[in-house]
Amino acid sequence: MTLSYVVTGGGRGIGAAIVQRLLSRGHAVVVIERDAQALSWADGQVAVVVGDASSEQVTDQAADRAQELGTFAGWVNNAAVFQDASLDSTDAVRVLELINANLRPTLTGCRTAVRRFLAADTGGAIVNISSHQAKRPVSGALPYSTAKAAIGGLTRALAVEYGRHGIRVNAVAPGSVETERFTEYLAALTPDAAKLVERDIATLHPLGRAATGDEIAAAVEFLLSASGGFVNGATLPVDGGRAVLGLDPEAR
């Protein structure tokens, strides 16, 4: 029996690591991605739905494809927007738009997955990608951290409401992760500035480094799988101990 999964924003970074891990386990994967070229590495291994993960038309199309490919077992809400804003310089309407840009795709994905699981009466698993910033924001990242905090509340509420139907909803909260975006950020800095960032990352995480994408993907896979079958409503920190560290060097 082939299990199928939907991953939003699966072309790069954490999303791509999740897709690759699911593929390595022999699962069928449908990816929602704005840029089809971001999945050139997949070489036809995944089904691609090009579009905005906040659109129900797009998420319904992805769910249809997942149900065609196998037993639809899980949905991963990974798509995110990284744009900082502060209330003293950005009006409230724009800040709310940025919060919505991160919250709405997760809400839409959850709605689509829940409705499909209920209709099929099969149960299923949803994993939302949160962040350490849901509880410990970095200065300037108000829209992102606010949205991630809301995703935590959404995760808990859905777990309570739909657990009796065999639908589990959990979240993963990464710390810093060695993604393409992180690598590009370092490359844009001067060598001295890049060394300072790398030093701070090592200080920030008690394990002394950032995570790999596959380490985040491993936690997601666990929460999607039968091995995590009695985990519901949890947000799992996968941050090398960052969440329990008192001082955050990024606050500078």
C-alpha cells in the first residue's frame, strides 16, 4: 500500500528536505510550490501543483492528486514568507497582511486535509512547521513570530477538535537551519560579519551548530508516521536546545 503526502513549499529548504525524506521511504509526494523550477532537483519524482498554498482551489487540487497516487495519509504545512516589519514604521493593515501571508496557507492546508480525512473516514496526520520564534521572537520579526504563535494555537485547537476522528495535528519548531536561504545570507556578508553570525549560531544552540534540513525532516516524518501515533497537539522543538537557552544573541 502506497501512502501519499502533501507538502507545501517543498521546493527548497526544510520543505525540500521533508519531500526527499518521504520519497526515500517509498511514499508518494505532492508538492505545492509557487515556482515549479524550484523542484528541478526532483526529476519527476513528485507530483507538482503550481500555485499559492493559501488558495483552496490549489490545495484541493493537491489533495485530489494525493488521493489518486495512494492512501492519503498526511499533510505538511511548510510554506512561509520571511518579511520583517515593525509597528513604529509599518501601518497595522500591512502588518496584518504579513501575518496573514504566513498564517493563511497553514489554515487553508489544515482545512483541506481535515475535510478529506473526514470524508474518507481514514484519519490522518497534519504537521505544521512552526518556529522557535513562536515563543522567543527575534527583534523586527513581528509578523513572522506572531503568525507562528497563532499556528501553535491552531495546532492545539485542531488536535482537540478532530482527535476523536483519528486526525492528529502536531507542529515542529526548528531553531536555525542550514538551508539555501541561510547559506545565501552568509554569502552576502563580509567574511568578518559571516564569522560573527556563525559564532552566534554556535553560541545560540547548546549543541553548538545549526540543524540540517534532514534533522527537521526526521522529526516531521516521525509525527506523520504510526510511530508517532499517540502524539497529538504537540509542538516539538527541534532546535538543539535553543528554546531552553536564556540569552538570545540574535537580539543584538
